[in-house]
Amino acid sequence: MTLDEIRTLLDFREAPGKNCESVNALLDKHIGHIVDRIANLSVLEAQLRDLRSRCVATDSTNPCEILQALGTADACDEPARLGRH
């Protein structure tokens, strides 16, 4: 939460007789942001696991499939593919 959002909550705490609709709206908005962040992190996790699964070599004589995958057009065309927004 931002400092302004926290201040708003504290202001409402000091005036318990006020309508709490604004507090609920503020929390609902913040919950929405958290849900979005969790979804984005889940996508990033899946993408990183996919990249990690490409590495089966244990020596340095084979080209790194992870680095090759990062250089493909798919990875370059989709910035969100690796968590970049």
C-alpha cells in the first residue's frame, strides 16, 4: 500500500463514525493489485521453469539451451514472457 493509502486508513480510524465505504473501496483496489501481481508472478514462474527444464547438459561442450531460448524471436517479441512489463 502507498503511504497515502495508509494515511487514508489512519484518518478513518480517527473518525469511527464515518462511512467505511471508502475504506472498503481502497482495500478492494489494493486486493485487485495483489491478485494481478500474483498472476503475473505465476506466469513468470512457469516461464522460468520452462527455461530451466531446457538445461539437461552437465558439461560446457554443448550450447546452453536456456541462453538459446532467450535469444529466440518468441522471447524477444514478448517482453512479458520473462516478467518484463
